[in-house]
Amino acid sequence: MELQELIGIVKESGVAGAGGAGFPTYAKLDKRAEAIILNCAECEPLLKVHRQLLEKHAYEIMETFQFIGEVLEAKRRIIGVKEAYKATVNALKGNLPSFQELELKLLPEIYPVGDEVVLIYEALGFIIPPGGIPIEKGVAVFNVETVYNIYKALHFGKPVTSKYLTIAGEVTKPVTVHAPIGMEVREVLKAAGEITVKNPVFIMGGPMTGSLVTSYAVVTKTTNAILVLDGDHRLVKRMQSDISIDMKRAMSICCQCEMCTDLCPRNLLGHPISPHMFMRMATSGVTKDLSPFLDTFYCCSCGVCELYACPQDLSPRRLITQYKNGLRSKGLAPDKNVQSKEPLSAREYRRIPMDRLTARLGLAEYNKEAPLCETRLTPPQVKIMLSQHIGAKAVPLVKKGDQVEDGSLLAKAQEGKLSLPVHASITGEVTEAGQDYIIIQNSNERMQAL
């Protein structure tokens, strides 16, 4: 298969990075990639999706990953998986004889080893420059579910209409489910038994980088988890705090201990981001040296500084993100000519063990088995967002009253822009079609209502 044919299939199937920012995968298929990495680092605490999928579908995913490498003519094809994932590692080793060109790289159980820059350093030993992207250094990274979606597109012509995600926290049956895209959180949670607290709060994504959502929020192509916590949980209170109060607290009690910088994963790799310097300048109003402000572009928003490092419970990440977004809104961009330093010699001793992080977050009691259930959930309706990826949102093609089938095209990618199409995740009737989302009522539910 030629590269352009593969790009066409991946784009038409709506494949985006199944986690993180949701970068359209077709744009990563580039022959500049001399090395490709399969990311099975499961970056955040409590998430189980990628290790479970790779364990159960090791052959299919490895076959597809090798095929991608062949099309891209990549010299190295590395599977990065945490050594702690014993069952997954065994499944990979059992299939490696069939894929001689694949390399297995065992990763440490640290946070955030799933971050692309950290992963590339652990797997290949070199640094992506500050403000740069992997392909500029000849590397492309794909996560496990993304490659599995490519497998289904290549072999069965299936577009992306569902998502695997872990349900954990205050539920009686933690589980990893297979949910149609657009399914509401409240419907998905029924698969995990009962909620065990009276005042539940929902986090979509991991505890470090996820966001608070209501029970009416919907599953997207990037949803890896739904965490249920008590409204009084410390992590929830941190996420609910007012950023103006965060600034006032920082002005009052930041002790300039530098722990936020000492443990910053990007700083440890030599990138020019020093959270303590930003905190010093931002809270004092000193603007003689602008570098701490401009260097906010090099923050990856992993949350180590505020959820693990800071002994005062301050929020460097939130303040840096607010400032960084302000710079972008004014049209500023990171300087790609900034040189990174060598990784700090102390990095090995400052890496954060996942167990320690989980305990620090107050989540150790929820770190339980969440078995994979591949039976696809059946919702009464779905609300499918037209922007589930980085880039321009999809353009709707259907209208209210249209009948659609599972997998049929709802919205096309914008021409000439970084964009992806969106497909129906259930069979039913379109009850609402706008510029931001499309609602489909399940045909079975509609028949029962009639």
C-alpha cells in the first residue's frame, strides 16, 4: 500500500489520537519518521485501557503497527510498554517472533512517561527541542487504541464510532467499557454498578490532566476514563478552586523552595521552563526579565508542580496555563530557536513513581482491577460533537429527521484544513443537527416510545 492510500483510509475513518489532544492521525503519517513508537505507557493513575487492549489484541495491533512502519519506511519500530504491565508484556513477547522488525522497550513505572517528549527520551535517548514536535526529529508516536482503530479501518472498513474507557473511583464495579461516541456519562456509569457516595463528582480523563464534567457530558474520541469521586475529595476541591484565589494564595505563601522546578519533567530534560521563576515574577509583578513569562510555552501541563511537588498546595500549572493561553490569544507563539540544555544528572532520582503519585492524590484506595468488557454499550441516544480533535471541526451533512446507520457519515472534514469527519455511533433518527453537535435517538428506543 502506498502512503497516500493509507492516509486516505485513516482520514476517511476519522482516526484521531485516542487520548490527549486528539491530533488527527493521518497528519502523523509522514515519511520523515525514521522511528515510530507505540505508546503503551498509560500515563495517568487508575487508567487501564491501553494495557488491556494490547494484552487482548496484541497480534492485531502489532501487525498493524508493523504495517505502518513498512509504509512509512521507518528504520525503527518500537513498542513502549511499562515493565509493570506483566500480562501485556507477556502477550507482546509471545507474538514478537512473528514480527522480527519490532523492538520491545520496557518503560519505568513513572509519571509522566506517556508524555511524548518523555517517552521519546526513554525509548530513543534524545530530546525533542523546546517548542518542537516529534516529526521534526524524525519520530512519530501512536497510542495503542489509535493503532487498533487503524487495524479496524484497514481490515473491516470501520470508522471510529466507539471508545474504550476506564470507569474507576466511587463505584461498586470498576470496569473498562466499550462505549459509543456521544454516549452520556450518566448512561456509561450504569455499567459500573452503583455510585457509592451521595455527592458524586465526575472527572473525564485522568486525575492529573482531566476535567470536571456533569453527568450529561458525552464520550468523545479522546475520552480514556470517567472517574467518580466524592465532592469533598481533595483533588476535586483543587480542581474547583477559583484561579484568582490561587493567585492570591501564591502571592501570600509561596516560599520559593523551587520544588516545582526540581521535579518538573520538562525541566529535568533540559527544557527552559522553571515554574518557581514564573511564580516569583507573576506574584511580585516584576517584569524586568520576560523569560519566565515567555517560557510558559514550554510547559506541558502535566500537573506535577501543583499536585505532587508543591508543599504549600499552590497551583503553578493553572497559573502558567492561564498565562500561556493569554499569550496565544495575543498571537504569540513559542520560540523554536531556544536551545535545550542537557538532561539534569539528578533526573533519575527525581522521577515520580506512579504508586507515590497515586497515594499523594488520595486515590490509592481506587487503584483496583477494572476488567475489560468488550460488549458495546447501547445508549438511548448519542450527542456527537463535531470537534473532537485538534483542528477545524467537521461540517454537518445530515438534518433533523434523517435516518442514519451505525458508521454512516454525519459530517465531513473541512477541505484544505487539519480536520476529520464524524460518523454515527448508533442506528437511529437525527433529532437535532447543528454546527457543533448532532443528536441521534436510538431506533429501538424510538420504537418503544411509539
